[in-house]
Amino acid sequence: MSKKWLKVALMVTAIATGTSIQVDAETVLYVPQDDRPVSLQYTVDTAKAAGMTVLTPPQNLISGKTYMRGVPMLWY
């Protein structure tokens, strides 16, 4: 089994059994589904309040309510 599938299997098992996973990260890369406050700003504000540094894609690559931006560009 590849390492990727092992990580996925462990994560699914942890979620299914209600086990919490502790992550000690100071910097997080967060890719929101779109630019709505609940998807972007509230999440970023909450993580910053917890003492984390949050990196997000440039605003011109994040989709909005009525438009789709550079989603394929996020993966390059």
C-alpha cells in the first residue's frame, strides 16, 4: 500500500471512530472553496486567533458566488 493511501486510511479511520488528531503546525495553507466570509474570512480569523499563520491563494484565483476563477491554476 502506498504512503498516500495509508495516510488516507488512517485519517478516515480516525474520523469514523471519533478519534481526534493533534496537529502542531504554526503555518497552514488554506484553500477555501470560494470567497464567501464563512468559507474564507471566518476560517482565517479563527486560525489566526489560535496563533496560526494562514496562507491563502491570491484573491484573483478564488471563486465567488456568481463566478469561477482560476481553479486549475491553483494546482500549478
